[in-house]
Amino acid sequence: MTDLQLRKQALLIESELHRATLQLELARLEASVAWIDHALNFARQARPLLLTVGVGAGLLLARGLTGARPGGGSFARLLRWGQSAYVLWKSYSAWRNRRVE
């Protein structure tokens, strides 16, 4: 075998080694980032609820939960807001289900 053929053989072996190493690293990377897909799916599904809760929290903070006001105390206002949020959530869910189908 000539020096050129030996060098070619060595390069082929080195290339196979690099290819195997790359496959192993890719498999490790896929395993380590698999949770990201699950987290994104959860975030997509929870997004409407998170938006509703965020808006509701902002409204409650803006209006304040303390002090006596006409129409009941803080808990009564929170309960009425919760009922309104539930109705909005149900209507949104129905709209979303119709849109998906």
C-alpha cells in the first residue's frame, strides 16, 4: 500500500469516528432538550388561562381588594369576578373547540 492509500484509509477511519461521535452527541442533546417540547405544549394549552388570570390579577390590583365598598367585601367581589371569568373561559373554550374542528 502506498502512502497515499494509507492516508486515505486513515482519513476514512477518522471520518467514521467523527460521524459516530456526532451521532452520540446528537442523541444526548435530543434527550436533554426533550422536556422543552412538553413545556411548550403545556404553555400553549395554558396560555388562555394564564392570560385570563393575568388580566384578572391586574384588575384586582388596580381596584384593590381591601376596604368596605358597596356590593360586598373583598371576598364577594372576588367571587363575582371568578364567576365572570368562568363564563368568559367557557365561551372561549367553546369558540376554540369549534375553530379546531
